[in-house]
Amino acid sequence: MENKKLTWKHYLGIAVVAVLVIYFVIGFYFSKKFFWGTKINGMNVAGKTVDEVVEIFNKNASDYSLTIRERKGKTETLTSDQVKTKFEGADEIKQIKEDQGSFGWIKGLFGTEHYDNVTMYSYDTKSFNKAYKKLGAFNSKKMIKTANAKPVYKDGKFIIQKEEEGTELKEDIAAKKIGQAVKDGIPSISLDKENCYNNPEYTSKSDKLVSLTKEMNKKLKGSITYKFGKQVVVLDKNTYSSWLKTKKDYSGYKVDKNAMENWLLKFMYKYNTQYGWHKFKTHDGRTKKIYGGPYGWRISKDKEMASVKKMLKEGTTETREPYWREKAKVYDGVNGDIGDTYVEVDMGAQTVYYYKKGKLKFATACVTGKLTADRKTPECVAYILYKQPSATLSGQGYSSDVKYWMPFIGNVGFHSAPWRGSFGGSEYVSNGSHGCVNLPTSSAATLYKLVSQGDPVVTYY
């Protein structure tokens, strides 16, 4: 029997049959398994059955955790135990395999079998709400407030203080984003990238803020240096910079008139002495604190306010005393502003003393007001209002002609009292004057010659 030679056609037929056999064998292999190159939601499932893939996803659901990346480098975690995650895409995976069939496996060789929209997880809503609300990111007491960049005064000029991004959450948005991340089964989420935080409206780079800061620095020019007595008080940019208040939209600034007025009132309160407390060293070495009376220094609020406003507006610089509404003899002297020339009335001892340049020049007994509310001589620091050689003093139930009238507060003053037979002692307790300081005629004459208008008068018990 003669052997026949195989031609190319025979070989081609054998090859075709072999390929078909291999194709169908591989197709049979993939009849229940996913093709090569198959990825479901990013996971390679090639060669695995539906049950195997579902089992993997179920295990991933039970082991699932979500890392939450927050501002300030903080991270927190939600776990499956907390939110009760379950895999919900089993039917979709089964459908994918059914759609693949058995003999379309060759498509997998090209890596095109990717399925990225398969439903991943569900969670228990009640458990999820409880879990996310316990996160530190949602604790309002721990949130750092968001703050705009702003001009601040430092080292003699305004600079821009950088904004504070803060950690204030848009809580509803953050909860939705976290919930969706759990459903999608992704391993981590950045709350910042997901726009879950409130952000500053103005940053240090904002053109409006940069321009405003430059304008405010132009305002820091003027000053007033107050010099009086031993006192030196400087009002300059280190103080009034705090009066410059920016508008909310940084479109400009204005001078806070209340802040300016408060500064002036504190200045006046500290350095005014009229109607305030005076420390006084008595003739016998005691130190008395005496409150009230018209003697002393008093700053003119209206004039000073006008001057401060002008300085701020025009940038003027000046050195001067305050504008005084009332003046005393000295500011820092013996016994404060009382100085070393004054009349002292020790009403407890019923004695009047006159000191000149710190030395006692004259003393005399007296009778002061009766110790009743309507006749008591006031305890105060006053001054000689004027001198009059004679006067008629009258009031309810009396009228008296006196010599050497020297009033020092209202209608109360020194004068002669020729109707009295004695002075000093306890006469004033039950038989005192109507408030004036009664003196023997000769003593009144001497004191009249010694005192000058404006001399301080100190009365105390």
C-alpha cells in the first residue's frame, strides 16, 4: 500500500481542528468562571466562580473599614462592626458571568472585561448615624473655628495675619460623603478634598486685604505727648491702632469712636483730681484720704476729643499739657496737687492752720457747722473762691453781717463771728454754725491778709 504525503491543506485542517478543540476546552473551563482580564470594582476575579467572588466580597464587607482623613493631620476610622456593612452586589456579579457566557473568553486577553459599577455595600442606618456622630470631627466643642486672614498691629505696623482654615464641618455634607464612601467600599476618604469643611472667605493673598492693610499703615503717623507735673503720657499708633476697625468685606476701615472715647475717659479718670480722692498729711502727721470738693485738675473732654480727631485725620505731632477745664496750683507737689501753701481745717480739733511753702504761718481756734445734716461743714478739698472785706450772710431764720468773707465752697467760707464768746472745744457739736468756719475777728483779719484767691482749703474731721 502506497503512503500518501500530507499537503499543506492537511496541516491547515489539523491546525484548525486543534484550535477549535483548544477554544472549546477553554470555553468549557470558563463556563462557570470569569474570563481572563476580568475585574469587578477594581478586583481581579479571573478564573474565579461567581460563588468564590461573592464570598470574597462578603468577607471584605465583614472586614471593611473606612479611614477618614481630616484637617490638621488627624485620621479616624469607621469599621464594619460599627456600621454593619453588607455586600449587596451578588446578583449583579451573577449577571456579569451570565452575560460573559462561555466562549467569549478571548475578549479577556485584551483586558477589556472591567466592571466598575457593581453595587458594593449597604449599612444599617441607625448604627451608621450613631457611629459617625461619635467621630471627633463631628464634635462641635473640638472644632477649630474658621477665620479669615486679617490686618493685625505688630511692631509698629499692620501686617496680615494668616487665615485659619479651621475644622468646622459642613456636617450634613460630610455625613453624606462618608455614607457614600461606605456604600462604594472605598478604603479612605479625605474630608478636605470632598469639600466638607467651611473655608475662609479671605486669605492672606486676597487683593482686597493686601490693599486695605497698606491703606491702614498710612494712617499710623500722628501722636500727642502729654507732659504735666511729673507725668508723661504718649498717645500714638501703639494705642490708636486698636481703634481702626475693618469692614466685614474688607472694603475699607473706620475709626471706632467708642474706643476713642473710652480711651479719653480712662485718661481723664486717671489724671483728673477734681472731685476725686486726695491724700493729705495733716499738721500732726496723720494721713487722711479726703473725697470730693471742687479743687483740682479737670481735663476738657470736648477740646481733647477734637484734638485727637484732628491728629488722626491729619497725622499731626505735638507735645503739650492736656487741655484743662479746671486747674489747681500744682500737679505733683506736696500732698499731691494741694502743694505746700494751703489752709487746713481740723474740724475734730476745731482749729484752722495756714501753711505757706510748707511752713506753718498761722493757727487759730474756730467753730464749724453744727453736726446736723443741714448744717455740717463739708469734708472736702476746695479753694478760696474770692475775698470780700464785708458781707451779709443770710439763710432760713438768720441774717448776719460779717467781716473778712472768704468763701471756699458754695456759700460756705471763713468769716469773723463777733457774736461768739468762745471758739474751739466742742462748741460746734450743739451750737455750731450754719456750715461756715467762724473765726475770732482778729484771726479772720490775719487769715484774710495771708490767703489768696485759689489757695487750697482742706477740711476734715
